[in-house]
Amino acid sequence: MIDTVFMIHGMWAGPWCWENFRRVFEPAGYRCVAKTLPYHDMDPGGIPDPRLAATSLLDYAEALEREIRRFDEKLIVMGHSMGELLAQILAARGLAKAVVLLTPASPAGIWAIAPSVIRSFWSIQTNWGWWRKPTRQTFAEAAYALLNLLPEAQ
């Protein structure tokens, strides 16, 4: 039986972030499924969908649970950043055969203020009302916080 790895991307990302993982897992015999979270199917340079501001982790978890329940077997659920929090929620609901958690986002109640976090999200944190609307880092912030291991040309 082929195991399926259900990959959940984080905020400001999409299924494309799993391409390098797929290149390793698929030749090893795993089936990989990477779905786009609701309202994340957009041009990275475009204006964020305003519905993102009102979409909660539990909304995302419900959408992912519907996807997972379409499979006849339990899946290996793999999440990155915000997707890691979603993977934990899905695992707690008994929907995962195994869970792989990569660079977790901090859940509510975890104090994550550090100079690197402030630098990573400065443009968002200094924009009043950011918690009620979709946000995006500047390119410089993303390069520092998220893209630091990519070759500069990419």
C-alpha cells in the first residue's frame, strides 16, 4: 500500500512550497498531495483576498478535514509554519496516521516577541488594524525571515 503525505503550507505560501519535498518523497514511493488553503490561490504580488482577514485556523482545519476525509486511508499529515498548527489540529481529531511538523508558528498564548520576529513583521505590526485585514510582509522582510536559504537569484 502506498502511503499518502498530505502537505499543508503556511501563510503567504501555496502548494509550490512543497516541490522540493515532493522530489524526494515521490521517487521513494509516497503519493504527495498539497492543496491550496482557502483564499491563498493568488498571485504572490497581487492584492490579498479580503476574506483572509476573517478566516480562522478552525475554518482552515474544517476545509482540510473535508479534503482528508475523501481518502480511504489515514494519511501522513505534514505542515509548515501555520500549516504545522493545522496539522496538529487535524491529528488531534484523529485524522492522521503520522504527523510531520516543520518550523511551527506560535499558537495563541505563546510569547514569541524577539528582535528577529519584530524585524520580520515590522511593516505589519506598525500598520494599525493589521489584525483585522490581510497582510503581507515587504520583500526585504520576507527575504530576511522566510527566504534566507534560497539562492539570491531565486
